[in-house]
Amino acid sequence: MYKTILLCTDGSPAAEVAGDYAIWFARKLGASLQALYVTDIRLLEGPWLADLSGAVGAQPYSALLPQLQKIQEEKAAMIMAAAKERCQKGGVACETTHETGSLMQAILDHERGADLVILGQHGEHAEWAGGMLGSSVERVVRASVKPCLITPEKFHEIGHMLIAYDGSDESSKALRAGIALAPALGVKVTITTVAALGGEDAASVVLEKAKQRALTGGVTAHGEVLHGDPEEEILRLRETIGADLVVMGAYGHTRIRELILGSATSHVIRKATVPVLLVRTT
């Protein structure tokens, strides 16, 4: 069960929604919550600053750099204060941390002490992203060894969980996570598997075994066998049944698979309008 939650925030509207979900999960699970904001060191050492130093001259640039650092510190203080206030209003104690450095490395360092990482689907500059998944989010999901909850643009309380299952090691761990979470969250559960062409009987067997595993864990689950492209069918079923949370497996860590998410995983977390919980084998 998830007893420590790491909330990655950047002060954006998407991060505020992620915070709402973090508070909701923390209350339901009795978990502790840590909010992390990272000032990306590239903002203070990037090429544009080098260009600026060349444009204004070395001396003015040297005087300007402390001002830029102060602006970033003030921004961080405001974001951390807002996160703590939001948590207090939600009835959850929250520890806040600000670091300056590598965004990716800071998140990976802090996730070591967490059971669940929560971050918004889009970040601070989402209006520039053209509807694509935020690059930092995708990098975290690829590299993280902990379960990641990717949250959408709006908050809704969760009442129905959809678990995508295909019998693989990744989806088996997601199934276990969903079964463990369902009673604590007080949600109903649907398990789905997508049949290959001509593989309906095999898919039905896989699904029945998953339902039995859920029942053994004290969860009565409804089952659905789907046909077609997994990424499209999972999203279509989610909308049809009104599920508020999708739970699915992510690829494990191999040199090839770390480079890119599976097509179904990537598509679902880009397009879903509900939170997606990604669980990996480590």
C-alpha cells in the first residue's frame, strides 16, 4: 500500500490538479505527502543566458545573475507556500522541498523515499506543447522505478477503477496494485483485456483468471474483453463505463524499453481525461 506520496509541482494549473489528487489519495490511504519543486539549473546556466552575457557584457551580466536567482527563489517560495496551504485546507500535512539542479535527477532522488509519485499530465508551459505529453513527465515515467499517477486537467473524485490486464509481468503487477487499492479507495473495479485477432477464447481465460485473483483479494470485479487497438479500446471503454481511474503496467527497465514507452501506455496517458496509474516491474 502507498504510505508516502511524492507530489511533483511547478505551480501550473495542471500541478494544482495533481495536488488535489495527491490530497485525495493521502486522505484515503492515510499517507504522508511531500511536495517537491525543482528550479531547473538550465534556467540559470542555459544558452540564452550565455547569449545575454554576450549582449549586455560580462559585468552587467554578473550583476544580473543574482537577481535572476532571487526571482527563482521567490517563485519557489510562493509555489511551496501555495502547496502547503492547499494541503492544509484539504486536511493533509505536507512537507515541502525546493531544490535547484537537474529536474530529472532531483525527482528520481526524492522518489526513493516514496511509494507513489504524482505529477500533472502537462507542465508549466503546456500551452506551448500542442497537446503533447509534457517532456519532463514522459522522462519521469520512463526512468522512474516507482508507481506514477499521471493526472488530467480537472479533478474528479474516483469511484470506478479500470485495470488493463494482458497477463504480462507488468500488467500482473498493475492488477495486484489495483486489487490492493480498491478497498482503501472505496471504488468498484472493472478489469479489461484486449483480444488478438482470433484469440477471443484465450483472452477470456486470461480475464477470468484476473477476476479470480481479484476475488481472492476480496474484490469483486466486472470483466470486459475488447477487440481492436488496445490504446483506443481502453479509452473507449473507460468513457463508456465512466471509470475515474485507469491502472496499467508500464514497461520494465531494459536498455531498449527505457528509450520509449509502449505505444498503448503512451497513448493512454496522453489522451486520458482521468488519472492513469502506471505500475512497473523493477
